[in-house]
Amino acid sequence: MIRRRTQRTDIKKLWDEDPANVPLEKSRKRAVVIITIIFFGFVVILFRLVNLMIFDHEKLSERAAQQYIREKTLTPQRGVMWDRNMKEMATNIETDSLYAVPSSIKDVSSLSSRVAPIIKVSAGEINDLLLRKKEKSFAWISRRMDMETSHKLNALRESFHDGEIGFVTESKRYYPKGQVASHILGFANIDDKGIAGLELTYNDYLKGEVKSVSVGMDARGNSLVSDVKEAVPGHNIILTIDEVLQYIVERELTNAMQERKAKASVAIMMNPMTGEILALANRPTYDPNFPAAANGEEKRNRAITDLYEPGSTMKSILASAALEEKAVRLNDMFDVSRGTILVAGKTIHDVHRHGVLNFQEVIKKSSNVGTVKIGMRLGASKYYEYLNNFGFGKKTGIDFPGEVNGILRNVKNWSGTSLACMSIGQEIGVTPLQMLNAYSVIANGGLLMRPYIVSEIISPDGKVIKRNSPTEERRVISKTTAAAMREILKTVVEEGGTAQRASVKGNLVAGKTGTAQIFDPKIKQYSKNRFVSSFVGFAPADNPKVALIVVIYEPVGQTYGGLVAAPVFKNIIEHTFSYLDIPMEKDENKIFLVSR
């Protein structure tokens, strides 16, 4: 015991004299200090981690995404549209789109001033955009640029800091035929969404599935592409139109517009047996590659959206109904020698004086007086019934956007003059397509067909997704009545008829002219100098391959349908038959009158 106390005394003495002489105690104290520091360090780190991972997680994740990930949703290639012979009418081309990373731009004003002249916008516009999105990681500057613009920007890009601007390859809608079939195809906007025409109607088939492209950034700000999802292209579409026939129709329509100084014009060609639209054109027109450069008048598809009073072309519909109902016979005679007829206080005139005409001659000569008398024999209720059955006052059902119903008032709302006026094509509003479809009933033997313009929809791997086929809506007139009307309409194009200038060398044509005054709502009466001139018919008359309507709005100078629209019909049919290699009829006893 005394010895242990002596040892403690010795240590204490050593400590008092020199602590360095006691190494164990010194190390123990240092260890306590170090452990204390480490413990508090871990506490601080743990607190910071909890703060970052829980309380600041959302904010920091967003900031990280802005710094390291540039993500933008792109659209896949739209489906291709082909004509019936697999010629491309609407396709896609690869273009560059310029984007900026506003949060990384060092000098916004400098970038704006250098980029603006190349993409042809104001520097202020770009400057405002970049400042407005200065906290964002992505902003479009110019979409789907042409090759020249892309090259210029590529050369300029080297003068910017890494990561300030970049390029994305996008698909751009392209119409290789320019203006041809513009009102059929329509157009898509900058985001590849269908806006008009078939692009709009079939947008869900054409657009494909969306893909997302993520662009990673390395430490130096260089782009690294990652996480690219597979893009599924849109379905492809085969049209019923023939690109060559479409070109023929448009060329002749353009020539007629220039020659007649008309306000507008429409031509539609269809297969009367099936309802397939072979060509459809409007003037004025536009180039769907540059839709922003066109105005509303140029984009209007008058073939299905504009109503007009058909005038004398409606007489064939009345005549068909009267024959079908046996209200008249082919050899019935009509005295029209006075040249006028009074109906409920309204006087209706013939353009030319005639004597006594048989039923066939009333249509051939287009006698208003004779036609009104036929209408009176048929009666208002029956006429209204047949107008409905021929498809007037309702949409044809064509797979196309914007079609209107037309105007056909219920017979209960007809006035004392309505039957007479509607017999000669007044007090009723029709579209060119409705009138052509009605004449196709006569051409095909009495059936109302549903017009259509898309034949098939095909998936990217070649499978048929949807197929349209000829659809019979209903029988309107008998085969016998249709055959009789075809014979009558052939005489309209012969010598003494109103449409001699529609005759085609080597083939018989059947059809009817129309010259309708335009009603002026300002003066509440028909204009004396504004007309709609038209001709609608089919050929060859005995075995129709095509039905065609030509409508010229407000021609200057000559106004009669036989002088204005019939020659356009003739030119289109002659070139069509040459292209389709339709043989001339062999009957040498028939005389074919050729318009000079």
C-alpha cells in the first residue's frame, strides 16, 4: 500500500515538473478532442443531407435538370399521302430547328442581334423571348428552317459559348406538287398538326406517336444524346385522285379563270359508278408549302363549302322525277310559244322564243316556261321528295372537312312561286359536289353513291388499317328512267342544244348547262350583271367513265354556261380520255360536233 502511494506521488511529481514526461495521459486527452470534433462534423453533415434530400429536394432536382438535362418533345414523321397510282402528294423532309438555352446565355442582346437577320425576325423579338425565359433550359428560336438558313447559323454557332444554342433535326411536311391538289390535301402547322383538308380529317392516322429526346450536357456544356425513345411514324394514305387528272383539271380551270376574268371557279371529276373522286380543284388557290402566304379566299374549298343557285342544271333533276312518277311521257308536248308564264303574280321568261316543244326538247332547249309546266304536273310534294332523294339539302358524306348541307326548305314553307322557281334552279342552294353527285345518279343507272376521296389507310409496316369502298346510299330512279334521261342529255350537246361546245370528238357526251343570276341581298333581287355559269355531265354518255362539273363564278363578258363552262368541260374530257386511253366510239353514222 505504501509502495503504490509512493508511485502515484512520483507520477504527480513528474507531471508537475514536466507534463511531456506523461505520454499516455496526453494521448487520451487528444483522442477525446478529436472524437468530439468528428462527432459534431457528422451531425452537421447529417443535418445538411436531411435538408437537401427532404426539404430542398424538389427545388434542387429542378435546378439539376436545368443544368444537366435539355428535354424537348418532338413529333415523328407524318404518314405519306399518295394518289391512286402511288405518286407522292404529301411527304416529309428533314430540317434543322434552332433552340437556345436561356439560362446559359452570357449576352442575350449580342446573340439576338446576330441571329435575327439570318432567321428574318426582329432582334427585339428574340431578345424578349430569351429574357422572358431566362430561367428556363429550353426555348425554340426558329423551327424547320431551310437549308441555307441552317448553314448560316451553323457557321455562326462557333462564335457562341458552348451550350447557348443548339440544333434539333425535325421532320417538315412537304408537298412536292406545290399547288396541285392543295384544297384536297390541306396543310399541317409548325407542330405537324393537320389544319385543313385531309391533313385535318385524317390527322389522328397521319400524326404517328410522339417521341421524347433527352439531351445530356457534359462538364464542358457539350450535348450528349441519351434516352431516345423510338418514334412510330404515322399511317400512310392512298387517295382516289389521279395526279395527272388533277393537273389537267387545274390547268384548264386556270386558263378559264384568266380568259373569263372570273371571281372564282370549281371543277370536280368523279367516277359515277363508284363515287371515287378523281380530281377536285378550286380557283383561286394556294401552295400548301406556304399556307401563311395565302388568304382566306385562296384557301376556301368552294367545291363543298360554297352554295350557289344551280339554274338550269336543276332541270334534269326535275325531269328525272317527272318521268319516274309518270307525270310526263317522252312524247308529251308543251306550248311555250308565248315565251312567258305567270305564276302567283310572278312572270317567268324564256331566254329564247320557241314554239311547241316535246318533253325532250324542253330540256334540250332549256325552256324555262316548259320546265315550269313540267314542275306543275309533278307537284310540290313529289318534287321535294325527289330533291331529298337526290341528296340536296344534306351533306354527301364525303370524307372531307367543312362540307355544308346546302339549302332546301321544307315544302311546308314554300310560297306560291317556289315550285316554279325551284323547277328552274332558284330558291335552292347547292354545292358543286352535290350537283355532280346527283348527275351521277343518272349516269350510273339510278343509284345515289357516297363520294369518297381516301381509298386506303396503311400502317408503316404495310397493313391495311382501313379501306373505303363504293357505298350505295339508295336507289333514286329506275334504270329505265336513268337510260331515258341519258338519251335526253345527249341531245343537249348536239346541234340545236345549249351545250354544243361541250361535244367531244369521237365520244358522246351527256350533260346540261346552267346560267344562274346571283341574288343580291342589298337590293333584294337578282343581279343583272352577276352570274354563275356551269356545265355538268358525263362521258362516254352510253358507258360513263367520268362525271364532271365545271362552275365559273361571275365571268366577265359572256355568261351563258354553254359558252363559258361547256368549253372547259370539253377540254378536260378530251385530255382525260387521251390519258386514260379511252377508245373513240366506232359508229360511223354518228356526227360529232367539235367546238371551234
